[in-house]
Amino acid sequence: MSFHTGTGHLDVVTLDLHDESEDTRARVRGWVEAVHRSFHEQTPSDEHLEKWLTVQRGEEAVLRGVWEQPDLPLAGAIPVATFGYFDKHLNTGASMLLVRMITDVTVSPTHRRRGLMRRLMTEHLDEAAREGLAVAVLTASEGSIYQRFGFGVATTEQSVRIDTSAKFRMRRPVDDDGRVVLVEPGPGWESMRTAYERFHEATRGSLERPGYYETWLRGYDWEEQGEDRAQRVAVRLDADGRPDGFVVWAVKEVDDAYEVRVRDLIGVTPQARLALWQFVADIDLADVAVATTPNLDPLPLALVDHRVVRVRQRPDHVWVRVLDVPAALAARPWFADDVLTLRVHDPLGHADGHFTLGTADGRVHVTPAGESEADVEPDVELDVETLGALYLGGVRVPSLVDAGRLTGSTDSLERFAAMADGGPTPRCATHF
Ligand SMILES: CC(C)(COP(=O)(O)OP(=O)(O)OC[C@H]1O[C@@H](n2cnc3c(N)ncnc32)[C@H](O)[C@@H]1OP(=O)(O)O)[C@@H](O)C(=O)NCCC(=O)NCCS
């Protein structure tokens, strides 16, 4: 497909990652280079490119790029825009829903703010809806880009600095017959995989991890493009000897002191998470640990002095976009039995409409209103990005009502809150 913008003709190409022809290989390298440039990473080495390609093929990822037509002076193999996606399961709290994961959205500075990203995104959301995906997810480099496409912030993380000096003391030591064991990254992989699978099964908001996690957790540094010899791993085993968590970290020297950089900390249970934070605090010669993690709980509440954990930021993490209201809502949990009508506004059309929600025994039955019912006053009204924000329970209905994002009578809003709110806070430990 090709189209015209103010800067000339452009070709949109979906790459065939199994095509070994010279032209496609050059485009693949160019595509990765464009992404690396946009996210300020180093030019990919040949070895790095092969590792990356192996992972993308395994994922059956779809990579799309926009190239200037080759007759333009200096037009090359590096595209002016990139867009990628693959499908993985999201734990909604009631089921495992296959969702579209959108990634590597970039536009070259030479072509920015001319509608390229809007075009790639809107066409892709149409495609995902046609393919039957009920939900799309992404993570954002900036907070103000994606609401206009119907995405709402559904999970957050916490960026923390923890004082691991003698001030770090648990109110009660973790004592559940589990063990923390130091392992080497390669041999430790199977235990990490098992622990992550258990975490994913048990955790609302968790996304299945793409294949690059295995490469990384086995010790390959995707940013530095080489073996990461500073990376350390400890696995936590439950009382039956089964892996129920792990922590991955590196110690860095900062201003003549050591700092533990926690890169990944997964615990299936609160006890496993506490035990792993205690392990981090016990690493000698370092009095500080830093992490960006969804898995901080229940640490501050378990400490003698909760101030040893300083939350520096609470960044948004997973943004949810509902594409099919009946299918998406049927996949998540419900917490009170009732019947309500909902009006969802979606400028892109996918989720737009009136819906009747009937909840019973934790499940919902959603019926799109017929034409004759479409004029009937709805009980609750909201935009599709607000539906995405509340989808996983990370933000509760009353907070969104206070922010002016849901409207209806007080009674209807309270009834909707009773239906929609409940269950655990979502935690996602997958970055993409
Ligand atoms: C973010 C990026 C993809 C935008 O691409 P683009 O082609 O310039 O975007 P478009 O021209 O299609 O803009 C689409 C809409 O998003 C808005 N927008 C684009 N970039 C924005 C930004 N950084 N902040 C806020 N709004 C932005 C535009 O104003 C436009 O709004 P409108 O259509 O409602 O008027 C591009 O700047 C980029 O590659 N940045 C570096 C990499 C990056 O951050 N990628 C996002 C990863 S999640």
C-alpha cells in the first residue's frame, strides 16, 4: 500500500520475517534501526539483530513500517515510521483473555506530527477489531498521546528507593519454611519460568511475557547488546520446594557507595514477595535498593518503619483499549447482581453504543441495545478510555466519577460501582 503526505509518497510494508531475500533483510535491519534511533538506543549489531529476529519469529510478531519511495534522493532501508504487535494472554481476574499487544510505535523526527502515527494506529485498531480481538494494550512513552485513541491507564507501577541499612526491619520475620537460593542466570531460567507462570495464573492484570524475557533473564542485556555479567539471580522456593518467586538485580557503585538495582522481582504470594524484599535488604555492603515494580506490596505495611520505602514515582504501565464491549466485559469479574444500561462513547466506533449489562454470580451478560432502545436515557455514560481504565480494577468507579469521567444519577453510579468494583489491585510485571 502507498499513500501521499505533504513530504512525498510513502509505502506501507508488513515485513515477512521468514523471507531471507536481501531486500527484506535490509528492511528488517532498517526497521530495528528506526526503533533504536527513536528510543535512543545503540545501532543494532549483527548478533543482536539475529537474537531479536529469533524472538520476533517465535512470537509471530507483525512488524509494519512506512518507507519513503526509493526514487527519492537519500531514501534508504530505514523506515520513517514503525508499528509492531503480537498477541498474548491477559489475566483479567476472571479469565485469560487473548489481547493485542501494540509495541514499537515510532515516527522519525523528519515526519513527525503529520498524522503518520494516527494513521497506523487507527488502521491497526480496525484490523484488530476485525480479527476479533476484544482488547488491545500498550505502554506509553508519554502520558498525553493515547487517550485520543481510546486507551486508558489500567495498571501502574511504583518507582521506589529503599533504605536497606539497619533501619530495614520487618515487624515479624518471614517464617513460612520457604528458602531463597542464589542461582546462575542460565541454569536458573527454568525456575524463573515456573515462578512467573504461577504468578501470571494467580495475578489479576498480569500479561504473559514475550520471548525476549527468556533471553534477558538468561543474562543477555538487550540495551547494551551483550552478555550482562553483573546480573544476579535468586530464586525463592516454597515449603514444597517449588519456585514461587525470584529476584534479578545488579549492584552498581554510585558516589562511592553500592546500590542494589532490582530489575525484576516476582512473588506468587505476599509471603514470597516479603521474603524476596528481605533478601534484597540482606545484600551486604549496600544500604540502598532501587526498583520500579508492581510487586512492592505488602512491604511498607510489614516494616517497623514504613518510611524506609520512599515512593519516588507512580508511573502508568498498561493502557487498555476495549474494542468489543460485550466480549471484553464478559471476560472480567463482576461483584454485585444487577441490571444497568451503559452508554459508551468511542469516536473510532469500535466500542460505541448503548449496552444493557445484566450481572449475576460474578458474570455479566451484555446486550447491545437495538435501534429502538438507542434513544433511551442510559443509566451510566462514559468514554471508551474510561472503560479501559476501570477494566482491570486498578482505578475504582467513585474515583472516576469524582474526576467527572462517568455520569449518571447518584443511585445508578453507586449501583455500577457495586457491580464493577472489587477484587485485587491489578499487577503487571511485563514490559513491552
Ligand atoms: C509519539 C510519536 C509516535 C508520534 O508520531 P506522529 O506521527 O508525530 O503523531 P501524529 O502526527 O500521527 O499525531 C497523532 C495525534 O497524537 C498527538 N501526539 C503525537 N505525539 C504526541 C506527543 N508526544 N505528545 C502528545 N500528543 C502527541 C498529535 O498531536 C495528534 O493529535 P490529533 O490527531 O488528535 O490532532 C512520535 O513522536 C515518536 O516516534 N516519538 C518517539 C518514540 C515514542 O515516544 N513512541 C511512542 C512509544 S509508546
